[in-house]
Amino acid sequence: MRAPRRDGSSGLGEYVVNVTSMDYAPGVANIEGKATAITVLTPVRRGGPILLWIVFWAGRNLAFTLKKLEVLSFIHYARWTLIKRFPDGDEGDGQRPNHTYLFFESNFNGTWDQYIDAFSEVVALRMKAIWGTSIGFPGPLPVEPFKRYIRSNEYVANHYWSAYPGHTTTEIVSAGRVEAALAEFRRTSADLDPDAFSAAYASFLTKVQRDL
Amino acid sequence: MNGRHDICGQAHSLTVLTPIREGHESALARYLNALDGGRESPLSRVARTHFARWVVLGDVVYEGKGARDHLKRGQLLFTSNFDGTDLDSYLESLRTGLGPAADEIWSHCSGYPGSDGAAAFAAYMRKHHIESSLFFAAYGEKTVDEVKTSLSVRRDVINFAMNSQAMAPAALQAAFARAFPG
């Protein structure tokens, strides 16, 4: 039962799209305004969890490893985790499949293709470090096999929600800078005469114009 | 407390994987698919939530040559990216914010105790919570309210800049004081 099929159907009817085929187009449930959800689960080869433990330790403790994700300025939130057991409804620890599974989710703005392109090109080594232990992973480059791999291991969200669907990551980060600059300008311009205020305002606008 | 790897700045990740009752996968997926989005989503009533999703997992994918895995039970994945340091208070927001929708959803899952009791609901979510190994937040120091405030301030600054382009210094200063009082 529930054997996923390569044609993208799950055997559970039209409402469960649990495995995607290579030509599957992401469902609208993955999109909320400008935000897109990606949900990927990949089986990890034996020995992989130990390597991933090191990779994730580095991600948590070496600032530069995640800094690069900030360069990909369209990711709001992302997470990785390892799943060794799946709850089966019985008393006990649940089902332990043959493989540990690597779970990845991201909340980003832009298209799926842009996202995978950027991941593949900008953080290729990190992608290799994270998914290199996943069975069937073709490598981040060239990008087409990588996309096919993600597609075939991706799940479509049945419901997806964002608190600010109309805004991109860049807008939010920029807005934070504008807010801070405005607070600073208000503090430093409170006692200025009109001409000095006008000059200070011009400087403020110059400072924040790339964030507007 | 949430797991320590579930934290980035003040933001937290929550990952909950619950077993779907035998034969309930389609009914659950159908319910979730039919939920209204945006402001009408039940998640809009759950304070402190930045992004959240439900995903019905029928089975795992396996592309290798060896013995393939099949899950004994379908799984309901719920993930959230939320504010604050206290998982229990967020789970309570989830329970009260979702209201009847919580039962409509998780009653398709084995062992779900219902949403009448705060402690039992939280215990069920905690039991099925999986800690993140790595969690990234681009603006993890910002709460939902702070994000919205920042966006509003940015919008006000843009509007003011556009409307004040030809103002003389004294008029500019007065207009600024009106636009950004306090």
C-alpha cells in the first residue's frame, strides 16, 4: 500500500500528491503570495548520518557556513533534520526503515527553478556536503539532473501559509535597515534648524535609497 | 524549551510528524487542500507564526538499488517557523488559534487526544516533535509583529520621500514631524 509511483500518483487518489514525477509542476499549495514552500525527503546511505552530524555541527557553529545562505537573499527560513523513525501509531518507538531520511524544508520567494539554480551555482559545495550522502543524489552540477532529483523527492504542501505573503526576504531585511536608519535620523535631527534638517534628510535618503 | 537546534535568533522551528490513521490519508489531504488560504487560513489565527505548512506524506521515495523502504503508516507533517523561546506557549497558541480546525486535521492521526485539554494537546505535539539539525532564518531576530512594523515604516518612508521632493526646508521639517510623530 501507499507505494509511490513514478507517474506522480500515490495510489491514494487525487488528493494526495506525495511523490512527484520529473515532469510534475509544483502545485499551487506550495505558493502563498510571493512565498514558495519546498519540502524534500531523501534516503541517506549508511554512514551518512555521521557525516551529516559533522556538516550540521559546522552549520551551527561556524558562522561562515550559513552566511553564504544570506547571499541567497530570497530564503526566509530553511531547516534540515534527520528522521530515523516514523511514528506508526503503535506503542513503542515507531517504524525504523532501512534508511535514515534527510528532511529539508525551505520558505523562499521567487520561482522553484530560480531557487534550485541559485542553490546549485552559489552554494554547490554546501549542497554536496548536505545531499552527497543521499541515495541517488547526482551532484549539484549540472543543474538539470539535480532538479530532477529534487523533483522526484519533493512533496507538495497540502496547505501553506505566510504571515506576510506579499513581501520578499530582501524587502524585509531592507525594511529593517530603513527602520533603524529612520530611528537614528530622528534622534540626530531633532534639534536641527530647517536648513540643517533638510541636509540631514538628504543624507538619510542617500543612506537608505538602496533599501527603498 | 524547544530543542536547542530549533533556534535561530529568537525564531524557532517546529517539526511535527504524526501517523495518519489507516485509510484516512485522502480524507485528511482533501480537508487540507480545501482550506482557504491567506487571511482565511486557520493558521492566520495562530499568533507568532511566520510560515507554516501541512504536508501529507503517503510514503517515502527510494531511488537506490537495494531494498526499498515503505512506511507502515502515512504521515502528517506540520512545520512552523515561529517567534519566542517557549514551545509550550506556542503550542497553546496553536491549539486555541486553530480551534476546531485542529481536531478536523489531527483527528485523522492515531493517538490524537483532541484539543479540549491544553496539556494533552501539547504532550501529543511534543511526543511527535522532531528537533531540527540545522535551522536558518534570514531575519531570525525579528518577530512577526516587528517584521510587519518594519515593512510599514519602509512604506511610510517611501511615501514621504515621494511626496516631499519639492518642499522647502521648513515645510519639509514640518511635514516630516507630522508624518513621523513621536
